[in-house]
Amino acid sequence: MNKESKHTLSVLVKEDIKGIALYTIEKFGIEQSKKYAKGLTKELVFLSKNPNHGNRYLSTRKKMLFRYRYIFHMIFYYPTATGIFVVRVLGARMKFVKHI
């Protein structure tokens, strides 16, 4: 990927991230929430530059859906011409197929 690699978030991912932040603030405090969000952002940037680093998960609509674990969450995404399109960020213990 080139230097212009980027990650695009689906509407559901924005909701996922908001839910993660609220839960983390409630259970562990605002500083931990900021730290987790910063780390998640770093992983998304990394994946946008290295889209094949994740594991192949499911082939849909002639695209391969990848997954990548970040601490307690799984990032689901499709590689694109300019980076990645993030479909969901789900808790690692969730039934993924139900939510994708």
C-alpha cells in the first residue's frame, strides 16, 4: 500500500466504537478509554497499510472479509484499493456471524 492508505468506517463501526468507549469509561475510567481508543486507531492505521495481515474470515459478495484481533475485540474489514473498509468491531466473545 502507498503512503495514502486509509481506513473507512461503516456506520455500525462508529456505533461499535461509541459502545466500547462508554463501556470502558464505566468499568475502567476515562483515561483507560482514551488509551484503548488510541490503540485501536493505531491498529486501524496499521491494517490500512497492511491489509493482508489479518486472517481470512469469510468470502462475501466476491470479497474476502478479514478479521484481526485487538486485545478484547475483533476488527472485521475488507481490503480496498486505498486501504481498508471496516465493517464491524465486535467483542471477541460475540457470535460474529450474527452481527456481521
